[in-house]
Amino acid sequence: MPRLRIPGFGSWGEDPLWATFYDWSVENPRFGRAIWKFGVGTSLDKLYAAAAEIGSLPAGSKVLDVPCGGGVATRGLKPGQNITYIAADISQQMLDKTMAAARERGVADQVHPQVSDVHNLHFADGEFDLVVSFTGLHCFPDPHQAIREIGRVLKPGGHLTGSTLLLDASWRSKPMTVVGKRANLLGPGLTTTQLESWLAEAGLTSIKVDISGAIGYFRAVRR
């Protein structure tokens, strides 16, 4: 069956309409909370809480945000925090949006954009204290390989936090996945069992997955 080509949606290497809608919903909680609750059955506040972990890091820490998308995770970064925040995405347009968001929040001096493919990250082993990956794994063509790379670049004792659509999490997951794949926005996806298994295989421990609606919010520590 051919992919569904919806005008204005584009692909993740471009600037899909869905990405703009996602960013808007996160940045406008008055409406976003209702949209997230109705659309995916989760609380937008869970995303805010996960992003807030960035603001707890001490000076000198190094963070990787992949895929950074429109920069929603930069809301967790504090002005003058003095950390290095690498914003990585396959799309230059997304990186431009991230930098615009960082400037608006007064943290652009700490944010460093880099075009990068999560399946082959051009970073050293054990380079980052924290990796954040929000609503990204289900978009990747190979989420298993993405998790391998994320685990590789985390230093021992470093943390991973993120969220992803899970195929087995909710009745909402299947129709979202079918439409997303046909629109060229989603990859093969993953189940809760696969997420936990792949994280462990990548050298992560203390794995926690909090399922809320169709979304799994996950956290783990690099051994």
C-alpha cells in the first residue's frame, strides 16, 4: 500500500506540519493539556517534569537532546546554568527552531546545534551526563539501533530520560501508528517489552517505564 501523502506534512528531514503542531501544543499548556489528554491519553505535565531534570544538573555537565525537534526540552535549561547542551536532529529546520526557542528562553549561549543521525551519533563513547529523547523513538526507522547509540554516548552513571509512543500501551496506539506510518512520520515503533529489553542490552539499568495513555515515559542509568 503506498504511503499517504498529506500536503504540508513533509518528512522529519524537512519541517513537517505535525512537528509545528506538537511544539505549539507543548508551548501552550492552556490548550495543550486538553489536546494531549484527549489525543494520547496522557498528561502534558509529565513531559514538563521530565524536561525539568535538565535544570538540576551542576555546572560543567554535558547534555544531549536527540531528536531536539523544535526545542521543547530547552524549557528545562536555566539561564546561567553553565552546562553544555547539544541539540541534535536530522533536520536543519528543526535545529533552527530549537535555537529560536533557546534565544527566547535566554539560554542560547549554552545550546549547540548539530545535524546528526541518531542511528550513528558522531559523539565519543561516554561523552554525556544526560541524554533526553522526547517523543522520538517511535519516529526512528530503527529504534533498536537508536537506543544502542544513546547508551554508547552516555557516561557510566549517566542518565537517560525520555518518552515514546508504545504499540501496546493503549487502544490509541494502533490508529496513531497506522496513520503515522502512512504519512511517513513514524517508524516501526516498539512495545514496552522491546523498550525495556533494548535499554538493558545497551548497558542501562534501573529502568523505569511509566505508561500513561499511549505514551511510555522512561528513565534509566548507564552502568
